[in-house]
Amino acid sequence: MTILEVKGLVKSFSGLTAVNDINLEVREHEFLGIVGPNGAGKTTLFSLLSGQLPPSAGKVVFEGRDITGWSANKVAATGLVRTFQLMRPFESMSVLDNVAIASHARHRSRRAARRHALGVIERVQLERYVNSLSGSLPTAGLKRLELARALALEPRLLLLDEVLAGLVPAERAPMIELLRELHTDGVTVMLIEHIMTAVLALSERLLVMHEGAQLALGEPRAVVDDPVVIEAYLGEDYA
Amino acid sequence: MTLSTSQASADPPAAETRAFSLADARLPIAVTGAVVLAIVLVYTVGGRDPGLVTQSIVTGLLLGGVYALVSVGLTLIFGVLGIVNFAQGSMLTLAMFLVYVMGHSFGIPVYVATVVAIPIMFGFGWLVQLLLLNKLTISGNENGPLLITLGLSLLIVNVLLMVFGGRPLSVPGTVDGSFTVLGALVSYERLIAFGGALLVALLLTLALRKTSLGLAIRAVSSNSQGAALVGVNVGRIYALTFAIGSACVAVAGGLVAPFISLTPSVGEQFTILAFVIVVLGGLGSVVGATVGGLVIGLVQTVGALYLPGTGSLILVFAVFVLVLFFRPQGMFGAKQ
């Protein structure tokens, strides 16, 4: 079954086309990797899907509902949730409060929201920082907090923007394990990532973007061996 | 083929912990110390009658409470919405006239009228934000809201002038009388205003820290985009915040009305001082606005012992400039 359907999605910023005619169907419970050189429009695509930017053209259908042009908070509340490459915690607030805000989308009472948030914090192994100010977390902690806030919204489709970037290799393995667990639990995931080994280890399908457009889409191994893809990354000489 | 770009770790040393508790304690001590020192100096080498000084201090603190109340609303609106609300003073006037009309035409006692005025001003603020400001605030426009609140302020003042005329009016108090503390005269009405101000500041601080709505307001204040992404309806929070800021001036207006001569432009003197207090206390800080209000109240009345008339305002601005010189973010503001 299709959870997300993207039709002819375009975003132009006064002349520059950041996302150019993306057509995509994401199946329920799929793990879709997204790669592409810097400036390929991957993050802009996430912003369009999550309602932060209105698309210039095209349509986004999530679980059968046309959510094109919906506001970001409404999209998040329906279960399509994104994280940021550059973490944006509420710095003057504790880790618990950071996550509890997101839990409120699912739980009305303050007590229920806090209990729920604690569960999520445990899940991403941030227990020892529960009462720390989020601004004081190290990078690895911030990445986990970013993930925790997204998970607190109980997403059915999770858009992850470089959750591994900035982590040292020793920190990557547990994060990859966590992502795999989430996926096993039934969350559909779209993952933007530059670290190719991680992408290949996790993805069931791979989308390659280049200059805003969709360059290739398919089985990960086949896609990375595609001469067109290699050329986009390394230049003609290497193709 | 490998596309893996090896990422250098951008981690700061894990041991980086900030000394929050220390800085938290240092600040109130410094502020209290400076105020106490100034008062001691006035008593010892000030060359003024001690009884008069005591009276000025008491009056100043009571006046400062009212300033604090007006400023708390202003700082909340600024902290969350980033709007400099020029209409704060005229909304205060509007609240006073509301209380006046309720008392004059329907015979409602002033403090009961104040309680009635709170939801009315809350609704007024909510509508102003929703209808006039939200579109601009959400799109991140900064000049638009400034001009709109300025326009709104002119509108309120002139409509009041049209309806009530410029002649000073008075709202009859319900609690007459006074008592003495250390030889200083304290009127009940001013004491009630002071107590009401502290109560509102306390309730507001608790609400911001302990309730779900407070959590959402703080989140929007910290990062509105991030708040939207975790499902917070930012437009609704903006409207509620402006409404709460307006409700604060309703309390202030009602509590001040019995001892002020009411004209359509009476709020303007508060606007300027409230701006000074908000910047002094640190933009967006409720505690800062409360402390700042008390300090400015003191400076104004004690200063009047030396520079009579509007001269004491010079001292207010001198303190303002001095604080900004040494602490540009204000007393309780976060370092940018």
C-alpha cells in the first residue's frame, strides 16, 4: 500500500529551481534512502513534504489525503514528521520539556504528555540528560533529541535529514541500530544521508537527486552502480 | 563506488557544562546589592529628611509594582512574538475607561469591574493579534507589526477622546484610607495595586513554567518554526500570548484607576517607562520586567527628592543608560 504519493513536485526560488518535477510513491513500511550531491534539493524536498515551504507546483498525498499547502503543524499532527540536519532544540528548555511539547500533539494532559515523553527519551537512550538544558547537549545527544521530538509525535512517515552527520564512527553504529529498530516497529522512513555505507545498510530503495531532479530510483546496489549516477557525483571523467 | 564523505566530529568536549546555578544566584544579589547601597547612601549622605526618604521608598515600590504589571505584558508579547507593542499604553488607557464606564453607568465597584475587564481585554488582544498581526508575524515581518500597533494606539486614544473628551475623569475607589509603615503613609488602594501586580507576575511565571500552554508559549518563543514542526499551532499561541499581554494591562488599568486622573492620553507616560523597564530587565523576561519595574519606581520617587518635577525622569534614563552600558542584554536577559 502507498503511504506517500508525490506528483510533479516543483519548488522555485526566484529563478532557481531547487526541486524539479519529483514523482515518487513510497510504500507503507518502506525504508527509502535519498542521496545526492550538496545542493541537489534533498532538504528542500523534505521542507515541501512537511509543509514548511509551499510547493510551486505539484501534489503531495499522505495516506490518501491531499496535504499540499497544509501548514507545518497540521502536517506534523497527521503523522508525517521530519527532523533537521542542523538541530534546533528549544535551547532554554530541558530535554524532557523539549520532547513533551511534541507529546502534547498526542496527549492532552500534562502528566500523560510527560510520561509519554519519558518513554520516548528512554527509547533514544537520553535518560541521563532528562533534566539537562537541551542547549548543553553534545552533538550526539542533540541528534538523539531531534529524533526523540519526532518520535514523540508517533509518526507513520519519518523524514530523517542526516541524523548521522557530525557523529564519530563509534556513535554511528548505535544510531543505525536505532533506526533499524524503528523501521522494524512499523515506521516508514525516508532518510537523507551522505554516509553511503549506512544508506546501503538500511535502505530498501534509493532515490538519487541531482540539481533538483530525480536522477535514479530503485534497488540501492543497482542505483549506485548506474553510470549516470556516478557521473553526477564524480564528473564525466570517472563514468 | 563509495560516496561516503568522512565527517569530522564537530563535538565540543563532552565535559562542557555551564555554570547556570552560579550565574542565576549572582544576578539577583547584584541587583539587590546595588539598590540597597543606593538607598543607604541616600539615608546617610543624601542630606534629606529620613522620614521623607522612607516615604519616597514606600511610594516608589508601590508605584513600581504598577509599572511592573504594564511591563510584564509588554515583555511577554515581545519575547514570544518579537513585536514591539506600541499600543500597550493605550490599551492600558482603554482598560481604565472600561472600568470607568462600568462604574459610572452601571455602578459596578472598581475592583469587580477590573475582574470583568480582564476577559474583555483578553478577547480584545486575541482579536487584534488574530485579525491585524498574525499574518505579518508568522511571515517574519518586523516593521509591519510595529506600524500597526502604533496605528492602533493612535486609534484607541482618539476614539476615547471623541467619546469621552479630554477632560480628566476620576474613578471612585471603594477602599479608602491608609496606614503607616515605619512612619511612611501607605494607601490601601496603592497597596492593593502593588499586591495585584506581584500576584499577576507570580501567576504568569508559574503558568509559563508549569502548564502545557506555558510550555508551548516558551517553545514558540525559543523557536517558532521548530514548534510548528512538533505540532504546535503557532498562530494560536501568538494570539493567546497577545491576549495574555492585554489581560495584564486590564489588571493594571483597573488597579491604577482609583488613584489616577483619567484622560485618553494617560497611558502614554506608562508606554515610555514600560519600554525602559522591559529593556532594562532583559527583553522577554517576566522576572526582569518585575524587578525592573520596582527599580524604576524607586529611582523615580527617590530621585524626585533631588530633581523635582519631571527631573526625576532624567535619573530614570541615566540608570537605564548605565545598565545598558555594562549589561547590554538587560538585567535578566539571555546573552545573545
